[in-house]
Amino acid sequence: MDKGEAKEVDFSQDLLLWEKFKEKAKGKIIEKDINFLEKAYLFAKKYHEGQTRKSGEPYILHPLNVALILLSFNLDVPTLAAGILHDVVEDTGVSIDTLKEKFGKEIAGLVDGVTKISQIKFLSLEERKLESLRKVLIAMATDFRVVFIKLADRLHNMRTLNFLPPEKRKRIARETLEIYVPLAHRLGIYSLKWELEDLCLKYLEPEIYQDLKVKVSRKREEREEEIERIKEKIENFLKDKGIICRVEGRAKNLYSIYRKMKYDNKTFEEIFDLTALRVIVPTVTDCYKALGYIHTLWKPVPGRVKDYIAIPKPNGYQSLHTTVIGDRGEPFEVQIRTEEMHVRCEMGVAAHWAYKEKGKKLEETLLNKMNWIRQISEWQRTIPSAKEFINRVKEDLFSDEIFVFTPKGEIINLPKGATPVDFAYKIHTEIGHKCIGAKVNGRIVPLDYKLQTGERVEILVSKTSPGPSRDWLKFVKSPSTREKIRQFFRRKERVEIEEEEEKEEVKEEEKGIIFERKIRRGNKLGIVVSGVKGNLLINLAKCCTPIPGDEIIGYITKGRGIVIHRRDCKNLLRLLADNPEARNKLVKVEWTEGGKVFYPVKVDVVVKDTPGLLNKITSIIAKYGINIESIHAPPPKGKERLTTIHLTLQVPGDRAFSQLVNDLTIIPQVVEVKRTYK
């Protein structure tokens, strides 16, 4: 935040704030550590002396307020000290070495982490925003506490944003909504997230913010009376059932109301669930019992019961959620959890330090649960572009998630909108590569089917599958899935090029010798080779997938013997154009009778979709003894309901294939049948 000039400023205000900090720290921090923090406060005060904020307040009030925010999350002493000192390196010229000498390596490291995030000087705001988020995420992967300090710093800056010019307010608010709010959400720090959201709404949509604030305020007294009545009813009812509980009510923040109005296209008057009730019980068993008892008090809304205890959110959040219809016919939300879950829900990752200070040991800390944090370090090593890095993070980490089950009951989390292909690659890369179909809840679904939370997914694989289809890139959701598919094709193209570009010379005396010899796979493929001595293998090129009837040519390679291409193969023609010497490796080949294998063929069938059409097409394919290796049919579009069915087939020969094309072409709903070479 910008500093201003001192004008008749009362520089004793910080003493009152420091006393407030010490008062709130009682019972949380021992006296020895309070004295250590006071040393940090006096050090920061000395070096910030004379500096003011745009509000005209002494600058030292800002780091003290940051420390107060960190204290509310029960963070450890080094984090609190770093919060107090977080601006001294950037704004006063104090060196990291000086901080190491005065306060130790750990605190100096935290301050250095925050400073590196802040010291970003790029030409464009877009570059600065991308690099800012990149640095925040990398710092988080190294030490969560750096990000806590940065979040607390941003929260206090947002609280005092009204002293800045309007355009700068909007820029900072937009950046906060795009970067810091999703981070707070991912770390499970909901109270901080909600306040940031409301402050962003205040500066991005000031009229809407004020209107909502007034409307919510008008209903507050009536709503609070209703909440007290419901709380008492739940507490008494559960007590009668032998469950001692505590019920708390939380008014939903303005931004969540605004978002519901915007995306559900509702007016304020149409939104009833403005409050969420938390029912806190002793044990997990009590959570489920309480859920059943609450459903006997009020009727639950179908589809609104969510079990985040059995399936926690990626940030460690656990609760049972249900929405019920109240006595006045208005819905309200109830969240049921244990005391330990409640601490985690309120404090997110910060609960790790809270438990640590209380001497409790979590069986599995939130840090260990958050695999996505480890991904950040990996992406930092492999993705050089800030823009690509942020796009990956936004899509993979900031998107909503769904949870599905493997056939063995294991939980797999995926981004919202994920498909069976995303699921397959999440299980294992090779499962993804060999995927030819999927079942959801026992029913076969297309590979572009959008999975829903709670579904059971089974992947159908084939050992003979040639690998993924490029068409999958059009519908998969996860960036990591897309990257694995792209890697497959990059590797495949690299291998083919390496094989085709090998410059083994064919000995002069071997040229021109004409002979015919059926060799190894040549016998099965029904191919006769002319012009080469030796016992070479024969393989069909995967780039152009020739079948009997196509005009073909052989190309000698070192590792795969003779590779058979179509004469019009684009890969082969490009190779010959780039490397004229490669022509020395070409050999004459011909089809003969007696091939005993199935040949891979890719076919696109453009159709006007009607009920039963796909079944009719697959029946015709089966009639000619042709195997379907994979099939993909995107949803139809437009008034004519046009779609393209992408088929990978294994055909026994050219006659069967040409007959198949003829039969498919005469179907009235079929617009076009074309062979492809993707």
C-alpha cells in the first residue's frame, strides 16, 4: 500500500494497538514470546518512523494490524514476528542479513518470502498480476506461513482501500477477487475469504453492495429472532435424544447472496436461506445421528444433503450439510460437525498450528492432505511461462470439484465438468492411453459424458488400443489430462521421425537386386517386398494406417524393419521433401492375397442424429466382421442435430471396408462417410 507524507500525525496510536495485541494474546502466547514480539514491534516502529499511509495514519499501524489478523488464526510466534516486520526490507532498506542477526533465520526467511512476492516490476498490469500469483503460489509450496502473512496484509489493505483513487481501488479489488479469494478458499480460511469477498463487492459494485447491505439490515432483527428459536429447538431436541450440542448461527456474506442472485437469476426477495446454522456435536457418530433427528424436525430439500465427512473437500473441510424447510416454509441450511472439524472449518490450514500449540497431534495434517500444493512445485519446474503456469493453476486448483468412486470404492476428486477420460488419466497414464470406453453406475456412457459427484466409474481398456484420440482434447477438462495426451502425441511423432530420419546407407551392391520374399509379419499382412536383402520385419505406419487396396510404399528403418506407408502419406512426403537422401530407403511393396490380420482404420461418419441411429451403424459394422476399437459421438448441434461419429475400426481387408462405406452411405440420416488419418 502506498505511503504518504506525515501531517500532524499522532504517532502514539501504535501504543494503543500494541496493548490491544497483548490483551488478545493472553492465554495464547507465553510472556517470553510476548517480549520477543515487542522487540520486533519496536524494531519495525523505529524503521517505519515518519512514514504514513494514504489515510494519514502512522505506517506502523499496518503491520500491527496484520499481526492482529494472524493472531486471530492462532499462528505461531515466528509468523507473528514476520507479520510485524513484513515491510521493513521493502520499505525501509533493512537487509535480510540484519533480520537474521536480530531475529533468526526462520523469521528472516518468512520476511524474505513476503518481500519477493511484493517486488514485482513488469511493464503491464497483466504480467504483474500473473507473476504475482505465480510467486505467491511458489512461496506457499515452500512455506504456508508466507501466504498467511500475504493474505493478512491484503485483508488489512482492503479494509483501508477507500483512501485510494477509484480506479486503483477497482484494480486492487479485482486482483483480490481473482487471486487472494480463491487462495483463501483453497486453504480453507473461510472467515477471511468472506470478508475479502464483501470488500471486493463494495468496491467493484458499490451500488449493489449498499442496496444489499440495507436490505439485509432490515431483515436482521426478524432473522435473529427466528435463528434463536431454531437454535433452541435443535438444542433441546438433541438433548432429549442424548446428544449434547452447541448451535451457532452465521449470516451468509453479502457476496454469496449477490452471486446467488446473479447466477440463479433471482431477486433478493426470492432468496430465503440467508443464514447457515452450525450444529457442533462431540463425535462423528453424533453427526450422523443429529442429521437424522433434524430431518425428523423439518423436511429436507431433495438433493441438498452433502456428506463432506466421508468425502472431505481438498482443503480438509469436513461437515454434513443439509437444507431443510423451516416452520414458516422457508429453507435454511444446517451444517453438522465435531468440535475438531469446526476449528478446521473456521481456520483451514491454520488449524495445524492451533492444534500444535495445544499439544494435540493430528493423525494426518491438512498439509499432508493437500496434494495440490505439491503440484505447484512440480509445475514451477516444468512450466516456464507465467501465463501458462497461472492458467494451469486456475483450471486445476481454483475450479470447483466433484468426487467420484472407483469400482473398489476409492474416492477420486476431479474438476467440475470432468469426463471418464479425465478419470482414467487420474488413475494412471497408461489406463488413460488404453481407454476405449466407460461405465458409470454400471451403464455404458460416451467418453465425453460429464461426471457427477457420487457416481461410480469403471474404465474399459484394450491392450491393443493404439492410444488416445486427438479428439479427446476437445472435451477433457483437466489440464493435466490434456498435457498427458499431448505428451503421448509428441512422443509418438518424435519416435516416428527418429525412425524415418535414420541415415543408414543402403549398400550400393544391394540396390537394384530384385527379389520377392514374404517375411515374418509380411506373411500375415499380405505384403510382398521388392529390392531389399535381409530378414526384416514389416510394420504398418500408424500415421497413415494403410489397408489393402491403398497404394503403398516401404521405408527401411533401423528399429522397426520396413514401415509401410500410403504413397500419399503426409509424414512421408514431408520427410522426403526435407531430406532427399531418405529416398534411398524407399522400397517397392505390394499387397497380395492371404493377409491374416485386421487393419486399423479411422472413420468419421457425419449424421443427422435420430433415436436408434448409433445402434443401426454398429450393427452394419458387425455384419462385416469388423471390430470397433473406439467410438466417440459428441452431442448433436443445431436444428438438424448434426454430429460426427468418430470410429476407430479393425477391418479384415479392403473389400469389407469398401462394402461398409457403401452400406453406411445409403442410410438416410448419414450425410458423409470419410476416412481420416488423425
